[in-house]
Amino acid sequence: MKARKNDMERISILTAKDLMTKPPIALEPARGVREAACLLLDNGVHGAPVVEKDGRVVGVLSMTDLTRWERERGGALQRESDWYRTAREARD
């Protein structure tokens, strides 16, 4: 239990800035889904903001979003790892 308490204390002082990818990546609204998945994979992140050309953030796209969308439609990519596999294959 003591290790867990120490972990929680350490985590409580972290900020989003401490953990974010540097430099941050962003997706354009018109980017294709497969291309977006490749960008996330290439940068080792699970999600990124969607940003208009004028810098306005219009949303966030994550691998969880892609997986949920596919699952709701009965598609083949049922897990996040399926998206990563498909993105790797598309890139190679």
C-alpha cells in the first residue's frame, strides 16, 4: 500500500505539460483516418488535437475514438492494436 501512496503523491504533482509529447503534433480536419493513425503511430502517441489552419482547436482524435467508431459499425479493427497494425502496414 505504501508504494501505491508514493505513486499517487508523485502523480499528483505532475502536470499535462510534464507528460505531453514535445514537440506537440496536431491533425488537420481533412486528414484521412489511416494517415492520422500513421501519424499517431509514428509519434508514439494515442491521440492528438485536430487544429484548423488558423490555429483553432476543433477537437481531439484518439486511437480509442477510431476503435469505437469501427466497432460500432461492425468493422474489422476491433482493438487499438488493430489500428496500429493497419497503420504500420500502410506505411511500409
